[in-house]
Amino acid sequence: MIDVRESLDRLPDRFNKRLRLVQHAKRLNTRFLLISGDTSFRLTIAGGMVSAVEHGPFVMGQWDFVIQADEDTWKKFWSPTPPPGFHDVLALSKAKRMSIQGNIYPFMSNLLYFKELLSSVRSQESH
């Protein structure tokens, strides 16, 4: 079973080594909130690199957009082999299992980056 907090804490070291994606998103500067059930994390992206992962709760809304799903949905999404329909954030959003709200321009403009970022938590489980 995946430990979400531990996996997200390791995300900057792990994801920032993917130089091709980081270079592709070198102009990306954003902060977003990831909510899993009652637990929230604020991720900061600076120059395409994950520069911070902070644990909530957060009093003030200092983020551009929010990606929210229940804990069971995230567990299925981050499993080494996700079940059908749980493999992609947009598929989950379309099925109303996940919501993406706020200023989604940075998210949609860098969609491949965010898909890879969020699914990279999955690959940590298999190592």
C-alpha cells in the first residue's frame, strides 16, 4: 500500500531528475493544491522543477488550482497497475471521480507535465 505523504515528500528529488520534462516546462511557475480525502498538499513548481511539497491544512488559499479526489480514487490511480478508468487524471475528471478547479490554465497548458508528475508517484510504489 502506498504512503501518500512519504511518496509526495520524495517527489521533488525523484521527478526533478526527469530532465526532459523539466526542460520542456522551464517557464512553468505555479502552485497547486492536491487533496486526497481530508488530507491536503501544496506543491510548488518553479522553472519546471518541483521546488516544494507542503502538508496542510492551509488557512489561506495560495494556489492557482486544486486537484481533488477521495482517498480511494488516489490509491487506485497511484497503484502500480491502475484499474481501467483510473489511469489518467482527465479520465477521472470526466467520470466525476476527481475535480480540477481554479485557474486551470497552467494545468492545461502543461498537461503532459502534470500527467507525468502525478503518475510518477505511482512508479515509486513499484521500486
